[in-house]
Amino acid sequence: MGPYNSTKADRLASGKGSRVVLRIAAAFLALGFGALARAESSAAVIGQIAKQFDEHPLIMIGELHRWEQLHAFLREMIRNPEFVCRADDIVVEFGNSRLQALADKFAAGEKLSETELQSLWRETSVPLTWNSPVYREFYETVREINQRHLCSHSIRIVLADPPLDWSKIKTAKDYAPWANRDASYADVVEREIFAKHHRAFLLAGQFHVVKQTPEGDTDGVRAAQLIERKHPGALFSIVAAPRAVAEAMHLSPAPSFEIVRGSELQNADFALIATMNPHKKWPPMGYVVDGVLYVGDQTFLYPPPAIYLDPDYQRELRRRAAIIREFSGQDFMPAIDELVKEATKAREQKP
């Protein structure tokens, strides 16, 4: 046999080529193990939260609106049978309770028109916020788990915003009866959860999940407080911590969850995590919430601004914004102007 002649493939398998292959292989392995480790960690955190159903019929998470990573985790939660199958219902802030029949149809797999589906979140007492894709994805995930028969029972998505009808609201006086969103949320929980002896996962903004408020607070009684007054101990309240807050509180790496009472967080200053009234004097954290969730990064997901170029929708948004401004002084008009300007600029620059 003659001398061995090295081919290009042979050379790649030795020396520098082999080191490159090994580094690439190691990188893919690291990515795979990293994803696996995160999935295992997420499942463990979801299991910890699910255990709170042992002692509380309600678990409530306070979100920062449009938080992309938090909503990705929330979708993981409701796809996990260990958590979601222990609940009968999911109560959300981002839906007009007058349209509950439409939500029931959608969650059951029936077809809705695009206008009907969008009305669930667009017809609420709050403009703009719920247009973020994360809220539509949440509805679709509930529909998905029901279609997959993930649980032995269907999961109902219960809408808790006031049942107002914007077509009948012409003035601030017309709007006034529908302005107490916390009372509406608590009433829905009373009627749809407690009266039916159900268990539920509750989702709302951080503003609504606190059990005590800061000194001098004039924003009214929160949904969590109203529920606790009638049903002491029924509600386990959780807030999500951004990265800087998690680091300041020395939380475990994301995703992680910690029960406040009995931990070092019990006497921590809730102002560290408060997105509303952070400069006021809050009670210690153990009096405000029951748990803290940390999911890692924080980016916010907004809809394409082009949706605001629809003349009918834009006109109606401006009409509602004017009524809300007259009622409370809160002015959404500059935000609408900016969104329209951004969308117009993008359309003009499009080749």
C-alpha cells in the first residue's frame, strides 16, 4: 500500500479544522443545555406558584403592561398543566366584560371576525394599552390549550373591565359610572369565581394587585384589597420584578420566584418595585404582596403604528380620549398624535 494521501476532509478533521468543529459543537451543546436548563427552571418556578393553590383559590399576578418577556413566561404558565389545570378560569383586565359571550366563543374554538376579536380589548375603558400583541397572544394561548384538551375541563377567560358601551357614551358624565375599574374587577371575581366555587388565575396591572397602598394615596381601593376585604386570605398576590430591582433585592437568577412572608423580602421597601407612586412611603413588602417573580430581561412590545392610520379607529380613539380627559384630566391625545405621526412617516418612507 502506498503512502497515505491526506484529503481536505482529513485535514479538517485534524489540527485547526478539528478545533473549529469542536468549538462549534460545544457552542451548540451549550445553547442546547442552556435552553434545557431554562425550561427546567421555568417548570420548577411554575410548580412553586401552582402550589399556592393549595391554600388560596386565587393567584394574582401584577404585570407591567406590554412586558414581552413576562408575557412569554405567562404563556408558559398557562400551557403548563401543573398550573393551569388547577384553575377553572383566568380573569383578565384587558377585556370588556360586556363582551364575555364573544370571549367564551373564542376560547371554545369558535370563529370570530377580526373586528369582533379586536373588540374584546379595544372596547375597554382604557385606550391604546391593550393593542400590544402580547394581549392577543394571551387570548390565543387560552384558545390553544382548550383545543388541545390540555386539562380535563375547559379554561374560561373571564373579562373584568367595566361593561361600558362606547356607542352610548357621549360625555364625561356618561363615562363616570364605568370609571372604577378596580370595583368592576372585584365584582367580576365575586360573581364568576366565588359564587361558582371556582379557582382562578387573575392577571392585571401592578396597580391593581397590591394589598396595601402608600401613605397619602388617593387613587382609591385596589381590586386586590376589595377581594381581600370580603375573602381574607383567599388571594395570593405576586408582582414581577425588573432586572435592576431583582439585583437590588438579591433574587436568584431568572426565572425565579420567592414568597415574601418569612423571607428577607418581608421588610423590604416596596417602593423599590412600585411603578406607581414610587416616591411615597409604602408599607413593608410583606404587607403589600405575597410573592415576587423575576423573569429576566424587560423589553416592551408595541403594535405596528400603522393601525392608528385607520381613519374610523383614529377618529373614535380621539373622541374617547377627549371624554376621558374631561373626566379625569388624563390626556391620551399627545400619545395618539405621536403614533399617527410615526405611522405617517413610516408610510411615506416605504418604497
